[in-house]
Amino acid sequence: MTTPQPRANVAEIPPYVAGKPPTVRPGMTSYKLSSNENPYPPLPGVISAVQAGVVAMNRYPDMGATMLYDALAEKFGVPAEHLSVATGSVGLIYQLVQAFCDPGDEVVFAWRSFEAYPIAVTAAGATSVRVPVLADGRHDLDAMAAAITDRTKIVLVCTPNNPTGPAVTQGELDAFLAQVPSHVLVVVDEAYVEFVRMDDPVDGLATYRRHENVVVTRTFSKAYGLAGFRVGYAVAPEPIAAALRAVSLPFGVSTVAQLAAVESLARQEELLERVEALVAERTRVVDALREAGWDVPEAQGNFVWFELGDRTADFAAAADEAGIVVRPFAGEGARVSIGEVEANDRLIEVAAAFR
């Protein structure tokens, strides 16, 4: 007797490894620097908005997410028909591959990059084409363009790149797009866009307006501090956005998530003050690490990257002993989020001693 079997590709899906919580150590405050979360608590106004929505938890959310679509459309000056919301930008990546890839189609992306990319691609029965990042952690856009074949359906550009940190410039992106066939969908994944401070930064929205094959994905999880509510959005030409909405999970974005996102947009100036503080901390941490002898890649997200090779596990263990948990990638390196000042100080101390 045989039992029901999943599709063969299901067994090939790599597991998503989430950032671990910190080890509890008596007499010591431990810090989680493994998930690129915003260390600041929600704004009081956001909490109030969520509390108002909790009393209706016996009702389904507005499946059309009307308030959120309207708020996003007004904020970014785009038609609501050019938007799609989902459970974080990672939900949108899954939906894009599902909507545009047949089994065997190819999805090109840098590697190492966001861990969910190969998971989403494999889950859809498509094929991952991983293009190694350059020595400094940047996308090799020329190599990515060369990797496009007649089987390529999607190219993913993660900027800033998670976990290595560097971001693509607008000039680099424009030159890349000029090499991409118009039938290939280019996803500009801007999960960390609010943290970018560099010359010639990518303007994802302006890029989408100039191209019929570009979609921009963003999230409320990072800069806005709503990681626990899982809400993100895509901006794309109407046919692409419509395809995303067609494959979306009904009622996927909860009532409280929608209310929190709308209130966060209304309080963006106040929230972005916190982003400025995190960027300042990022600069302090990177400068201290480089002074200690570390060749840290350009950090444009809310995290830093340590290329450690076979010393990765030892570094993670040393950090854990100091009461901070980092995100190790076995045999490659460790990504460490910018957190509270004390947590960042401990990271600097651990890194200086480990060097």
C-alpha cells in the first residue's frame, strides 16, 4: 500500500533558518541581533490603532485591504490598481514566482542573498540560477545579465543585499535593465530601502514608472517595526499587480496588520527619526569594526556582515557567550543586526577580541 506523495520538488525545498532568540543568562540582559528587527517598540499611536482593531477579531479582515491600498496609493502617488499587499515582502516573492513561473523556468538572483529566494523558487517547481556576489558583497549585475536565458522568467535584485549589505546604485540598475529582455520580470526587492544612505541610490518607484517589466517590493517589517504583523506591498504595472492579487491568500493580511500599517504611514516622519538613529548607530559600529581590523562590506541595511568561512560557528558562539545572538550562515559568515546601543557595544567587543 502506498501513501500520498508530495511533488518531487517539495523534498528539495531548503529549510528557512530563522534567527534564534538569545540565550537567557542570569544577571545579564541578552539581545537578539539575528533577525534584522527594529529594536524600538511601536509608537503609541500605532499601538492604539491596533488595540482598536482587536475588538473585531471575531470578524474576517477586509479582504480588499481598502484602507491600506488607499493609504499606499496616496503616499506614493500610484494607482491602487498598481499595488498588491501580502504577508511581508517575502509573501510577495512567493506569489511572483507562483504567478509567473512554470515548472522548469529559471529565476536568476545573486548569492548569497535573501534566504527565502531559493525556497520560493523550488516550491514553485522552478529552477534557481545563483550568481555569486562580488568579493565586496555587491551584486555582479553583468554576470546576472549574462545568466539570463530563454528559460528565465524572473530576476531578483535585492538592494540593499541581505545578508551582505551593499546596495545597487541607480546607474547600475539602469544599465542592467537595458540588458534584460522586456519579457523577463525584474523584481527590485527594497525591504531595507529606508536605511540607504549613499550616492546615486536606487529610486524603485521611479524605475517602475519607466519600465513595464519592473516590480518593487517593500515591507513594514524593518524600518516601520511591524515584523510581528507580517505586511508588505508591491508596486508594479497593473497587469503584474493584478497577477499578484489573483494568487494572493484570501484574508492574508490581518485587520490589526492593516491598521498598524496605515497608522505607521501617517506617522512616517516620527518613525523615520528612529531610522536615522539606527543609521547613526550603524555608522558607529562599522567604523569601530574597521578600526579593529575587520573588512566589513558597505552596510546599507540595518545590519553588518562578517565573512568568516569556517570560523562562523566559533564567532556565533563567542557572541552568544557575550549575550548577543547573531545569524550564522554555516561556512560563509554571520549577519548581525544593528540593535540597542549596549548590544552593539558588545558586538564591537566580541569582534575586536575575535579578530
